[in-house]
Amino acid sequence: MSEQQPNPYTSDPAGQGGQPGTPASPGQGDYKWGPGEASYGYPQPYPAPPAYQPTIAGAGIPAPAHHAAPVGAAGLSLGDITIAGDQIITPSGNMPLRGAMWNATDFSRTEEKIPPHAIVLAIVFFLFCLLGLLFLLMKQKTTTGYIQVTVTSGGRHHSTMIPAVDAYTYQWVMSQVNQARALSM
């Protein structure tokens, strides 16, 4: 009736029904299905996770020990992230400084509006002379929001938010982040 075809889904490439992984005929023993070793373009194996990484000290969980900066080491602080010696100290634990990835994102905004006292002065002086309208040219700038700074190193990640107090806070934070990047090389 019909001829029996070899099963293409077996682990035996020749379809002979032999042991999986053993060659059925000479010259076919080197082939293995799928990517062998991890290489460029294929997923790399995951690094071993740290023994434990507490984020908040609680009942039964000891808080990570913070080490003081070595004497003479340059210190840098951004929010709750501190660089001391060759370590990055965060509330969630220490990270190695070498090879750290730094990023800053601006979540602040600056608004410009006419203050209420300028409107009152414009109305009062408009009644006496037409120069009162010049008070409407007064502007008041207010900055609100945060600058987010993130650092990733040694398989750990930490993020902090720095409040924006004026329009130039982001430039100050970026200068600090650039200094931290230079120390991370």
C-alpha cells in the first residue's frame, strides 16, 4: 500500500531507530540540531544570580553593609548614589565602579507666567496712565519635576530622583553624571 517514511521529528537523523546522539552512518555523526555554543548573535547564558540582594531591610533580612571611602579617594554623590573609591554605594547594596552604565533623564518642566501682582499693578496704573500695560510684560519662571539618574553595574540596577529646583538643574546633574562616567572607565 504505502511505504513507511522515516519520522523527521526523531533525534536520529538517519531514521534508523538507533540510540539518540550516535551516528547511524559514517559522516553524519557531527551534526547536532540547534545552536551549539553561545556566540555572537545567539543568546548568551545568564550569569549566576547573586546570593541575595535585599532592597529594603526588614524582619529577618539584614541590611547590606556600607563601606566607607578609602582615605584620599574622590567622592561624588548624586541623590542616594555615592561613589567612594572603586565602589558605587546605593541603598540596595554596593556595585563595582568599573564598567558602570550611567543614564540621566529629565522629567522636569519650566513654566513661564504673569504673576498675580503684575496683573493688579497693570489694572491700577491703567486707570491713571496707559503705561500700566507694561506691567503685563513681567514674567515669572517656575521649575517643577525631577531628574532621574540610573546606574547599572555588576548585574545590579539602581535609580534615584533628584528634584529640579531651577532650569539649570539638568545641566548640573549631567555634569555630575559625565564625571561619574569618566570615573567608570
